[in-house]
Amino acid sequence: MANLWSGRFEKEMDDIVKEFNASIGFDSRMYDEDIDGSIAHVTMLGEQGIIDPEEVKKIIAGLEKIREKIKRGEIVFSADDEDIHMGIEARLTAEIGDAGKKLHTARSRNDQCQVDGRMYLKKEIDEIIDRLCYLEEVILDKAEHYAEDLAIGFTHVQHAQPVTIGFIFMAYFQMFRRDIERLKDTRYRMDLCPLGSCALAGTTFPIDRQKTAEILGFRGPTENAMDSVSDRDYSIEFISDSAISMMHISRWAEEFVWWNSQEFGFIDIDDSYCTGSSIMPQKKNPDMAELLRGKVGRVYGDLMQLLTVMKGTPLAYNKDFQEDKESLFDAVDTWKTSITIFANMLKNTRFRTERIEEQFSEGFLNATDVAEHFAKQGIPFREAHEIVGKMVKKCESRGCGLEDLTDEELKDVDARINRKLLGDISMKACVEARGSFGGTAPTEVRRQIRVGRDFLKAMKDDKER
Ligand code: ARG
């Protein structure tokens, strides 16, 4: 097939060059967007009197026909097509004849691939936000279910303070909420239409870029043609968003792997989210959690790839930019699947509250509470901290908990303290007393859940509007 620039060329491309040059192998996933963009463009060209209305009709009908054929798998693209834009344009001309040759008036593939990319990504962002909202809903339901159940709060993977399981869930809720909000910001910034920027400098035709932007559902047109064809910030931003969110998934997945170990024994992941071993009959491995933890590596790679592609590229379009797609698609696919797998694994995980409670006796989880009780009785906190440190030392040599020390032993540590001053330092009491805003007390966790539900409701209302 002679290519679209055959006028200037005497020789065909070498076969290996053709393959190397082509993006059709991956950009064909944007065929719907490409056709929508073309229909908007040609509609505008008709309204502006640049193309005859009859030809506009023919072109639109031809494009719709091609859309159907692609959907039915009747069109097989090859490296001869080079990319989805040329692939569809060539099919159009074959389908409707000369009118098809007018479609590419006042546009270039440089702006065309960008309008496709932005439309594609906006659609995927909406889908990803939906999935993140589903994950958040699962988290809220679990947080509610486990709002009162005690858990161990760690710092440095050392027992730190008692918390509730619901509280831990709500910590992750905040991370994914920020991910959603980040995506919304990214979507807003990219919601400008580059179509009509043409190769780099605009056009001499009297086009109406506001019109095409409006037809395609953008907030408006991009401001500067040269920037429009050279900008890949929106993809980089999106992949950054996915890298951050995958990092969140990976952190919790890591906790799942640990919590599922014999050493912790905190959780029981449903069989349907685990695998066995080909040799060790007893095994039930948390493979999904491990895979999720591993998947983040791909997305970090995608981000570095595109940042590196863009680095040092001069204005305006460079072919390097064609390398923007595979990493973007990979980040989209990886993130989307990971969210759903993760949400469902979470849904199908039971917390073994009895096993968790068995481990409360280790690590003096209530030490801070004792110090706070002393401080409330007038002992300055620094001194109280020191006193409790000494109590811990005593307990360690005796092999008991803080609540087991006798009045005698306490007096031995500091004349001012006794068992009464210790107060109620059961795990339940310690947790219930941490009612400061954002704290772990069940009343607070329930407030956080309410705020979370309001957020999801606002997201839903926003979508319906
Ligand atoms: N397939 C190309 C890409 O994705 C489309 C733009 C080609 N433009 C050009 N001047 N060669 O970047």
C-alpha cells in the first residue's frame, strides 16, 4: 500500500522500518475515540462551510460503518496502516471514495493522537474512580463490622498501642480517598481539547475549536497549539497517580502477607483468593496479596519510562512521543485490575479477633495509657514516661504485664504511684479512651465512617449530575 506521504517519496519504507515505525499494534485500542474525534471534526468543518454538508454526511456514515466493522472484528489492521489514525482514514476513503480524503482538512495526526489519548484517558479515569469507590465501600463496610474489635497498632513493627481493626481500615480509606481526589484533579486539568492545533501552529482554515471541544465533551480547547501537540503531562500525571495508588495497595498487600503468616495469624483469606503448593500439601499461600505487592513495580517502571522519553525533547512533536502509549495502557490495565482484585480479596477476608487478642499480652501496648493516667494525676508527662519505663523493666524481669504489678512494686519504682493510680488499663478501656479527633475510639471510628460515607455519596451524586 502506498502511504499517505507518497508524493514526496521515491522509495517505499523498508519492511523492518515499517514495523518499527508503526503504533497500530497498540493504539488501535483508541479506535472509538479516534472515530468520535473525526465525527466532531468533520461536523465542525461542515458547520464552518469548509466542507460540503453532503460530504459531511457521507463521511460520518462511513466512519460509523468502519466502527461497526472494527467492533465485529472484520477489519484487521497491520503495520501497513502505521497507526489507528491512518488505518481508519484509509478505510474511510476505500469505503466512501473521494469525500474521505477531505476528513484530514485542518488537522494533523499530532493533534489527532492527542485528542484520542485525552478522551481515552478520561473514560478510563471515570472507570478507575468507580472501582476505587467500590473499594472504599468495601473498606467502610468492613470498618463498620470491625469498629469495636481490638487490634494491635505497630510502629517499627513493634507493638505500640492498642487500636481497633476498623481504625486500621479507616487509615487506608484516607489513602484511597486521596487517590480519588488526585485523579479528579488530573482529569480536570486534562479536560481541554487539542483538536485543531494541527501540526504545531494552528491552521489558515476558519475552524471553530470551541465547537469541537464542546461536541467531544471537553471544558474547552487547549490554549496554545505548539504546547498541545507536545504535551504529555496528562499521561505522566495519570501514571503518577497510579504509582501512588498502587503503592498504597502494595503497602496493605504487604500487611496481608504478614497478617496471614503463622507468626501473626491475624487473618484468614478466603480460599478463592489463595493458591496451594505443587509439593507441600499443607500450604495455602497469599499469592494475590503478593502479586498486588509486586505489580506496583510495573507502574513505577511505566512512570520512569515516560518521564525519560519526554526528557530533553524539543518543541514541537517528535516521534519519541509515540512511546507514550504502551506504558500508559499498562498503568491503566494494571491499576484497574489491581483495585478490583484487592477490593474483593478484602471483602473475602475474615479477621481472627481471638488470635489477635492472644497477642495483646506481648509488648506493653498500654504503657502510654499508664503514663497518661499518671500525668492526669499531676505527675509531669516526662516524669511519668520515665516511671512507666522503669515499670516495664520490672515487668520484663518478672515476666508480667503492667497491670500485674503490686502496690509494693509500684512504690518501689516511685513513691507517688499505686495500683489505683494505674486506672483501668485493659485494652478495651485504652482504646475507648482515645476519643480525640482522628483517634481510635470506636465512637471516633464511627464518625470517620460517617464522613467516609458522605464522601462516597457526594461522589455518586456528582456522577449522576
Ligand atoms: N502514531 C503517532 C503517535 O502516536 C501519531 C502522530 C504521528 N505524527 C507524526 N508527525 N509522525 O505519536
